[in-house]
Amino acid sequence: MSRTGPAAAMRWGPVLRVLVLQAAWALSGGQVRYSVPEEAKLPHGAFVGSVASDLGVDPRRLAARGARITSGSGRQYLELELGRGALLVRERMDREALCELSPSCFLSLELVLEQPIEVHNVEVEVLDINDNAPRFPRQDYRLEISESAVPGARFHIESAQDPDVGTNSVQNYLLSPNRHFALDLKGFQSGSKLLELVLQQPLDREQSALQQLVLTAVDGGDPPKSGTAQISVRVVDTNDNPPAFDRSTYTVSLLENSLPGTLVVKLNASDPDEGSNGDVIYSFGSYTPQKVRQLFSVDPHSGEVRVNGTLDYEEASSYEIYVQATDQGPVSMAGHCKVLVNIVDANDNAPEVQLTSLYSPVPEDARSGTVVALMSVTDQDSGLNKQVSLRIPPGLPFTLNSFKNSYTLVTQGKLDHEKAAAYNITVTATDSGSPPLSSQKVIHVEISDINDNPPRFEEPVYSVYIPENNPLGAFLCTIKATDPDVAKNAYVSYSLLDGEIEGLPVASYVSIKSDSGNMYAVRSFDYETLREFQVIVQAQDAGVPPLSSTVTVYIYVVDENDHAPQILYPTSTNTSAALEMIPRSAYAGYLVTKIIAIDGDSGQNAWLFFYLVQTSDPGLFRIELHTGEIRTTRKLGEDSTPTFNLTVEVRDNGEPSMSSSVAITIAVVDRVSKIIPDRRRHFKSPSNYSEVTLYLIIALSAISFVFLFTIIGLSIIKCYRYSLYGSSCCAGCCTVRERSPAELYKQANNNIDARLPQGLKVQPHFIEVRGNGSLTKTYCYKACLTAGSGSDTFMFYNTCGPTGTTGPSAVVTERHLTGQSGQSAQNLIILRNDSITPNEVRLPWLMVCTVL
């Protein structure tokens, strides 16, 4: 104190007394702690504490032991007075510059002594004083509020910022008096950095389009300090809904080793307005610290918050991000939220897999449980991060067995070399950290082959098409079989199984090379004699024991155009042409003749086409290309020549095509019957009737004579049968009068039964007679049944007179006939005729009886 003089001592006396009172120290293991208030006006050399006394060190030996104060920050805010062992202020300290937003601020120092070396930790807490006034992020806030806003609507205002802490920070807000707005401090009192301006009364843009408010922030210092901001409220007519986040606070846990671009959280703010009034743009709030803005970024359109820098858990365990969502309406409105990001320490050591033994190759017939490999696993982490589990991909015929940190890879299920000759098994080791880390080890295991597969043909059957008249040794096809085995187990040889084709051995038709499977024709095939045949080919491998399989080869002989068309009609010889005739009165289109031809080939080789290659009158005749019909193209003239010479060529559709031709002489006659006669034939005498007419007359006379003879014979037979079986005929008359239905029923049955042949009985099932009975009517019937009759039925016909009037009717149904043998006959069929006079008792019926 003597260095500063009495005046300075009097001025700083109270401060030093405070320092002495606030110097709370604790000596435990060579560590002391002091408290000193921040103060820009402290003189150089202000006393902080007696380090030598507090540490029990003789102040007189400090200089001899080379005592010095070191700081990790690089700047020496304090110094050690060696004479008395006191810690003094060396440089101005500003707590807000030293510790920014931290609620507590410490300077870590080390007191180093030599001879012997001693190191003592000294902590100096810098206490806050009210040396900063509250300050709003902006001096002027402009709010645009729709006049449709209802009382109670809230509008967010950014709070003021005060670098001081504790009671020296902002403690209260005041709003200039007005009748429309009030300030709600509930959010501020609960720890939020947002202020809410509450609408008390509805706004009217026509009365007041602009409201000017003054917002004052007051801290708790002594004396208090304050800061103000101007709030300009413009009343508009639209966009009266601000964006709103689905949550006011988002809490996220993030690993410290998250890479730049990692998604932290996706914010979602919705605006019920439409169009541009509902489009939301995300951005940082102006009160978000600059350091936080460097570490994180906000996508203005999607609201995705992503990592933008390198995070470090040791530097800061959490971050607060304030985000606002602003719509794009004419009068933009904003919603706010807070994102709390908690940094999580990472599991940064992956486990390692070591292969100690490998037993490869493994035979494909190895039993389940055969050991393939031995492994061990290590992890440099501890705790849950050290616990490791191993796994292999599913679907493999292997499994893992574990014992502590040792694992065995064993077979599981059946191995098949043909499906997989080797396996690259990826062993994945995963620890129990959060998130877990893993590493992979690839183990190559080979499977050795055994002969367990027969050769397999590429096709289930083979079809070969070979043109006829092939040369000897012509190549037919290649039979290919594969064996999924390897080495000699996969070597395939081919052979033909014994068999016969049309009585001859298979080897006389085809042959096959044992090594390549090429088949060849041993003979020349003829389609007209042998169109198809089949052989069986065997493929056999060279394994022990050998395995084989067979396949059927169908060989089809393809027709070649080796037959010329054969003309069946008309025919001609080298010396004479075929003769046809047409009447002189032939009209245009008259059919002269039709060429009939066949071809021994098949398919399109047998398609025939007809051409007129030569004619004495080119314009008179034409021939149908496909049918071979020769027709006239015009009517013959009176002065036409008596004969015409034609040459018709029949050509097939083969490649190359083959043809045949026929010469035709067409004679023109006056009448069709007067064909140009054979010169060897002469008529002895002329006749008025042609031979055809005479034959017709003779035929008609013979038919008439046979018909008359048949009629006479049938009449004689009928009379003979009538005289022979007269007792079998029944005849009688039935007179129906005005009687009851029962009487009519009885009389009708008596009359019928009395006339039936002996042994034939009519058994009635049902008779119904309807009518008024005003008139009488007699019905006559006659029935004849003969043993030699050609028909086994007899009929009763209605003999009623005029028809056309509807009236009552009688119906008889289901009369059953029985013969002497007692066997049943067919049911009686009765057809009714409803057309009689209304005064008749109607009993019309048609009865057909069948006698067995």
C-alpha cells in the first residue's frame, strides 16, 4: 500500500476491505481459491490475497525458491509480490470478456516453487458487478398487426441482453402506457428470452394505422441500469396468423463426433394462412450467439438444423439454438422456438476380430457341427462399450459358438459344392456402446467336391429338323449336358442307347461323338418313307461310381421340293391332247373344265398354281390361279373357230419350283349332247329321241311298276291279317248324352274293354268329363291289334264336326294297358280338341296305346 500513497489507500480502503472479506480460501492438497470483483478502475497492484500465508510458505524464501505465477490463458491478469507473498491485480479484468455467458468465471493459476519443486493450484473467481446496461438486439422493432387480430393476441419481442449475471442482469420490462397493448412477463419470469406483447383491445386501421411504443428493460443493479427499444406497430388488413412450431422447445441428443451436415432436428412450423402468407422461412433468432451460428445451420425452407462445425463435448455439453419461422405474407409474422442440443460422449473404439485357426477346404459331405475356424475378439473400450457380440449373415450353412471372448465357426446344415464352391463369410463384431461400433472380418472357406450330381441336359427334349435327301454324315445337332461337379466328376461322355427304327438299329440312322455330343446322319433320309423318329442319348460322367442321365432326341425329316405336280385330269399324251367341249351358246364365265392335280410333297411345296402358258385365242379363256377352273371370258361369236388349243402349266410353290403341263383341245358344238364323236363310233339309224331320254323313260316306267306292285301287295297282306285276327279288332260307338260324369266314365270303359282283344285290358287311372249335357253326341271308334302288325300302337280319333267355338270338354288321362303276362305297357296318351259347339258334351281325345 505504501507504493500507492496515502490518498490511494484512503480511496481504495473500502474496496480492499471487501476483498479481504471476500477472500475465501481453502487449503486442501496445495490449492487456494480467491474472489475478486471485476472492475475496470482498480489500480495496478490491488491486493487479492496472501498466497504465502494461505499456503504456509515463508514469504522471505519466495524469491530464493524462484516463486512465480503461471496462467493457462496466456495473459497475466494477476501477479505475485515476492516480498510479502501477496497476489495482486496486474491488468484490468472484464468478466464478460473472460467468461462470456458462463454463470461463474474462474481464473486458473499455478504457483511454482523450486528447490524442491512445488506446484500449488490457485483459483480466482471474478465476481460480476453491474457495469453493463441492458441492450436490445435492435433499437427499433417494427410490428405489422392485422386489424382482425382479436384481444388476447400475443406478439413476440426479443428480450434485451445484459452481459452481467445474477441480479445485475435484466430483471424487469416496462411498456409505455397505451390502451391497446400490454406486456406479459410470465415467459420472461420462467426463464424464456422472449417477451410477449398482448393485444388488449381490437385495432382499427382506419382510426390509427401506426402505434408507437417504448419498451424499457431494467436490470437489478444498484443503481439499476436500463435500455430501451422503439416498437412500431403497423395495422394491416391480412395475414393475421403467425407461424407456430409444433413444440416450443426441442431437446436433442447429439454425438460429439457427428460430422458436418448431420441432421440435428427437423423443425416444423405451420401457418394456417394461405398462399405466401402460409409459406414459412426459418432462420436464427437475432439473440442466438454467434458461436452457436458457426456450429449449426438452419435450412430456410425445410427447417432442418444441421451440424456446421466440429463439436466437442469437453468444450460445451449443451447448446441453445433460438430459431424463428417467418411467413411470406404481405405482413410477415414470426414464430419462435428453442432447440436444446445435448452433446453425448461417443464410443470411439471399434472391436477387432482375430482369426487364430482356419480348417479349409471342408468336404461338402461334412457333418453338421464340424469346426471350420477359431476366432478371438478384443475391444479397447471399457464398460458396456467393451462388451462385444459376433454375428454372421443369415442364410449361410454356418453358425457361431462362443465361450467368453473366443468363438468357433462350425457347419450347420448340408453343404453343396455345386451351389457354392466357396464362402466369403463376413464376421461382424459389434460392441454395446451407444451408438455401437462394429468391425468386420472376412473368412474364406472352400468346399471340396464329391461326385453327387448326374449330368444335366440343357434341354428336356431335343427336336432336330433335317431336310430330306441329306448327304451322308450331315450334322444334325449338338447335345449338351453339364455336370455341376468339378474335375473328373464333371467330365461328360455321350452315347446312343440301343434301339430299333423300323426294324433297323439306331446306329444305322444316326451317330454321336462321345466327347462333344455332336450328332450326325448315317444315311440319307426320304420324307415320303420316313418322316420322324426318335433316339435316346445317354450322358455319363467319369466319377466313381459314375452317374448318368438320358434325353430323347426327336428327329423330323423336312420335306424338300423333289416331286413335280401330277395332273390327274384331263390327261394328254405326247401324240394327242385332252379333248373338252363347250356349246356355241356359252356365256361369259362358262366353266369349260377343271384341272385336277396333286403333288407328292407337303406344306408349301404342295401348293399348286395354274397358269395358261399357251392359247390359240388369248382373250377368250382364263384359268383360276388356285382352283384350276378354265372359264370363258366372253360369249362365243357365231363365226368362232370350231376348236381351240390350250396349254396349261401346273406349278408348285417349292424353291425352286417344279411344274407339269397338259395340252387341251376345246371343241365348239351346237348342243352339249352332240359332242364330237369318236371316229370309230357310227349311228346306224337316226332317232327323234336321244339315248339319255330313252333311259329316263325306261327308269320311270320301272319305278311306277314297282310302286303299284308294292301297293297291291300291302293291300292283300292287310286283308289277310284282318280275316286272320278279326277278334282282335274292336269297333263301336259311344253315345254321350246328358248324364252324370260317373255314368259317362262307366259307359266309355265298358265300350272300350268289350272291343279289346282277349288278354288286353285297359285300366283307367283318371277320367274327367265336363259339359252342360244339353245335347247328345255319338262317337264311333274302331281299333285293331294284330300280332304281326308293324306298329305296336292303336289310336282313337275324335270325329267331331265343326270347330271354332270354345266350350266344355271331357278329358281322359292315363289309361294303363296290361297284357296276359301282367307286364305294364306305356301310359295312355290323350290329346284334347277344344274346338266343338258349346251345346255338346265334349269328349274329344286322341289315345295312343303301346302294347308290350
